[in-house]
Amino acid sequence: MLTAMILACALDPDGKEMCVVFASGYVSSTMKECVDDLILGSEFVEKNGWEIRSFECYDWIKKKGTAL
């Protein structure tokens, strides 16, 4: 049970850094599915002007992330 998560930042209209977490919205059953979600998500995030700072597949059973 894994969820793809991306930490991304951008500047708000006042020039201050604003960071958010983008998540796939569902749970993957394999690491390959989660990594595929990260690839799709990174394309979306970058196309919309965000800078990726970190990303991982969070394992809900182990309660920890897998930094890639």
C-alpha cells in the first residue's frame, strides 16, 4: 500500500516561497505503480510552474517513506 507524494515549491504573488505536497490520490499496490505515478506527477507539477524539492513513495503499512 503505497502513495506517491511530491513536495514542490513556487513563489506566491508577493514573492514568498510557498510549498505544497502533491499526492496521487490513491494507493498503489506495487513500487512500480508508485514510481509510475511519481513520473506522471512530476510532469504535471513542473508543467504548472512548481519546483520539485523531494518525492517519495509512502508505505502505509510500514508507516514510512521510501526516498527514491
